[in-house]
Amino acid sequence: MFESLDEQMKHDEDETSTPKERFLKWVLVGIVSVLLFGGLYMGVRLLE
């Protein structure tokens, strides 16, 4: 059936989320990452 937990998790995710949901999740992850690292960068710049 499944050879590893990783394959099982991928199979479960495919059943529970649509491609649009996965796309929106990754867009949100990207936006949060940019805001987080941008905020850290600006904070360091202000300390100098």
C-alpha cells in the first residue's frame, strides 16, 4: 500500500485539499516570509 509515512501524508493531503487551496497556502507562506524577513532586515537597519 504505502511504503513510507511521507507517501501516506502526500496521499492524505491530495484527498483533503484542492489545487486552489494548495496554491493559496503557498502564496500565503510566501507573503508571511517576505514580511517576516523584511521586518527583521528593517529592524537591523534601524539599530545601526
